[in-house]
Amino acid sequence: MSRSALYSPPKQSGTGLLGSVLLAAGVMAAGFFIAMAVKDFRKYDQFIEVRGLAEEVVKSDKASWNLSFSVLAETPQDAGSAWTKKLETLETLVLGMGFEASDIRRQPVTVFENVNPNGGPVEAGKHWRAQGGIVIETAKVDAVEKATLNANVFLAENIVLESSFVQYYFTDLNSIKPRMLKAATDNAKEAAQTFAADSGVTVGALKTATQGLFSISAPLSEYGGENTLMKKIRVVTKVQYLVE
């Protein structure tokens, strides 16, 4: 028997050959797309992270003015009565400064026995003290600033203020948020472009952006500012840009 008779290789059909070709092509295509995906992934993984700053000085739109005083009398009833009369005088003066009755809120009055700090006897007619005042809460911030500089009108009516404390607030933050965020983002992109130019790359698309907290402080300080009419609004954003 001849050797060729002992072994006869199987014949491939046209369909089987085509399947092999398609399989090989599919493997090659898969390899190509995997390579492109890795390339794109590496490109996406390259980015610049910068921070953008925006600051703006604005005028307060609300004010709170706390005024308190005390009176002395021989009895607690007399002290309470005398305090009420002076309170009415104080409110009349405040209304004459351009404020509305709705702006004024009375504080509770406290009546307590007066004590000589030196331990000696208390003068006649001063055994009891009534203490309290008012809070003016208003949007008339200019009127508050002007009034605080004119405290002599109270002294003229024999009202000695023990406390005259003003706080100013800016409450309309939503009105300036959009432009401040845009300014902070523009500032971040400018920083990214400068950094990219120094590094020999080009700034690409925006990858991520994170808004920081808005802070309100005094115009010349990073802290406080409750008693200043003008406020400094500040926001810092963190931005990532892809590089090319």
C-alpha cells in the first residue's frame, strides 16, 4: 500500500477557509482597537490641574444694629418704668433717623439688684437696675452707617448707650455667583495655558471642574468683616484640563 494511501489530509471547504480568514481579520481588528483604546486612555490620563481665583468687592445689603442701655431706680418697679420711658425715647430718635417701625425689634428687659463693685453701700435711688435695648434690622445700610457716627443725639436725651454694635451682611450671593465662577474658570484656564506652554504641551478639553466655597470677609483682610460695610467675596475653583 502506498504512503499516500495511508494518509489523506482533509480538504477544506470554501466556507471553512472564509471563516479562518474572518477570524484572523477579527483578531487583527481587535488588536487595533485595543491599541487605540490604550492610546486614548493614556491621552485621557494626561492632564493639568490648576486653581482659579476670583474676588469681588461688593456693598452689604443688610445691617443689624444693636443698641442697649440701662437705668437705675430705688425699686424694681421704678427701674422697669424708667427703662420703658427711655426705650420709647430711643425708638423715637431711631425713627427720626429714617428707619421704619418694622425695622425695630425690642430686646427683653432684665431687672436686677444693683451691687457696688467696691463692696460698699449702694447710693440711694440706685438699688435696682433695668437693662435692655433694641435691635434695628434693615436694608438701609447707608442710614445705619450714618446713624452710628451721630451718637450724640442719644446723649442729648440723656440716653447713655452701653452697647452700640453693628453687623453688615451681604445676602444676594446668587446674583454674582455666575460671573464670579466664570472669572475663576477663566483665571484657571489662563494658568493652565501658561503652565502648558512652559511644559511644551497644549491645553485640551476640560476634564473636571470643582467649585470651591464662597467666602465673605473684610476688603483688606481674609477674616472677619462683620462690621465693615463693604465685603470681599472670594471663590477658588479646581479645574483639570487634558493636554495634547
